[in-house]
Amino acid sequence: MRLYRLGESRQRREILAKLGVDKGGVAIMAEKMETLWILIRDLRTPGANILKQDALSIGADLAVPSGVITCETEKVDALLITTRAQLRRLIRKASAQPFGLKELAKALHGFLLEEKGPVRIMGVLNANDDSFYAGSRFLGDEAIIRVEAMIEEGAAIVDVGGVSSRPGSEPVSAAEELERVKPICEAVKASRLYEKALFSIDSYTPEVVEYALHSGFGMVNDITGASDERLIDLAVEYGAEYCLMHMQGTPQTMQKNPHYGDVTAEVDAFFRERLERCEARGLPRERILLDVGIGFGKSLEHNLTLLRNHRNFLRHGCELVIGASRKSMIDRIIPTPTEERLPGTLAIHLKAVENGATVVRCHDVAEHRQALAVWEAMVGVSSGKA
């Protein structure tokens, strides 16, 4: 008799199929393979007692503070430990219970959602002279040459921006921003490059966004997270995808002592509110992507926490974008100049993909394509253009 422990959940599914388990059985067993750890804050104490008993009754568990049984405090934080199969049963039980458990059941549904589709690489092109990484800056004919090179290297998306959003960067007028990106937009339209890749406009200026969408661009990359509803309306009008990013403050102020009580909970609440805003204006969730905004109003520990909890944001039913390419968080972990931060970038991005990201925004397309191909081979998945 021989035995060994299996690693990736995808490998476990493959083994089940090879064993001859029918498809229905594979689906049932797959739901028992992954343990979910869900932190619940401000749960009413009577509800915590009910949820604890319901969890234990189905083989799950709820970690609660001592004293919860006597309801010493009005609310408590708790940690739910469950498989997907158990969670489905727990949701049904909680849906019929008082003390806020019906609302909790609705919120728990999101954790049953799976990540979507193959990983896409988003190549960065900055049509300015002050973005923090000089290797991303291209103007005139060089910009188009670089765009074509990124597509050849494997970029499924090309993200074009005319204004730097690095910490402390100064804003420019709408006219100046449009002047910078206009030649690229015109070249994309004239050469029909939008047939080779999806083009994204990295802007929160309505005039610039509209010009790009009219030129064949198919995505809006909005670092302000739909603060200006005119951008949502433009995405609706042109049928574009919309990348909704979280940022605390502005590029001028965001890194001046950023503070959160609970960064994961606060970013999650921000996404929930902005998604409701987008849907109310006719933009379907299926066309919205979420970006936690690494380095945009976050300390190193905030960034690391969001990366560790990245899979949480899948609960909103949107694709997740990760964009930490060559950012200063790498330098804060191990002092490294911007030009030498590719290894750290790859480490962050691969971990984010492992935790649910399906769009990787980066400066180094070929290197990411290779890293993702190797990662996918190791975990047993295949992607489209990556």
C-alpha cells in the first residue's frame, strides 16, 4: 500500500475524475476540499450563540470570545471556519434566524463565488515624463512601437495614461492630458489595434475618457473608484469594462500617514457602495473589475494585509486586478531601486493570482507571461492569452 498527501485543490479534482467518480460526485466532494476562514465583525451576541450551535451541528465551527454564552457584551467579533459545502447548509439555517443572522446569510453567499476566467496581462504605457518608473514612459512614435511590442509579448490589455498618479504627483489640465494621449488614441483607431488587444484608458477626466472610448478603447481604469459618475455613464454608453480602484485621499495626499481601523473591511465596504452606484446607473457587475489599490493611500502593512486577504474581494462577483509593479512596498521590504524590483513584483503578482486576481497590471509583459505560464503549469491550469 502506498499513500501521499495531495497539494493543489485542482489536482484533487483531477484525481477524483481519474478514480472514476461521476461528475456530480466530483462537484460535491470539491466543495469539501477548501476550508474558508471568515472573520465576522460586530455580530450581535445572541446571534453569535445561535450561529455557533448551527455551525457545530453541521461540522463547521465558530470561534467566539469567552463570555459570549452569557451575553456580557452587545456585539462580538467571531471567526467562522467552514468548507463550502458546510457554508451552503449554514446559510440556509441562518436565513431563518433572528438577531441579524438573515442579513449575515445574504452576505455569506458571496464567499461561495469562484474566481473568473483566465489571467490577463495588462501592459502599462505612460504618455508622460514623470511616472515613477522611467521604463514605462513613451511618447510619439515610440509609444506605438511599445504598444505593438507589448501585444506581441502577450499583453491582452494595454493601459494608456497621460498623467502620473505616483505619490505627490501634480495634476494637469484636461487639455494637457488629452494632448498627451490623443496621438496614441488616433493610432489605435487608424491601425485598428483594438482588434489585437483590449485598450484601457487610465484616466478620471471625462473628456479624455470619452475621446479614448470613441477611438476604440474598451476599458476605463479609474483610480478614483467611480467618484465622478460621468465616467460610469460613458462606460455604459460605450459598452466598456470598468476598473474600479480604491484610493484613500488623492495622489497628492494619499501617502501622508494613511490610516484604517480595518483596511480589509473598509476597502470591502467601499467596493460594495461603489458597485451599487455603478449598477444604479446601468453598468452591470459583469463588466466591473475591482482593484484594491496597492500603494494608493496604504502603508506597507496595509498593502500586505490586502494581499493576504485578496480572495475576500471575489465575494462581489467581479474580476480582481492587481497592480504592484515595481512599487515602493518592495523597497520597504528589502531596499531596492525601482529598476531592480522585477523579482519582488513577480512574487507579489503571483501571490495575488493565487488569491483570485485575473488581471495583472505590469510594466514587464514578457517576464510576467513566462512567470504565469510556469505558475499555471505547477498548479495545473491553462489560460488564454497570458
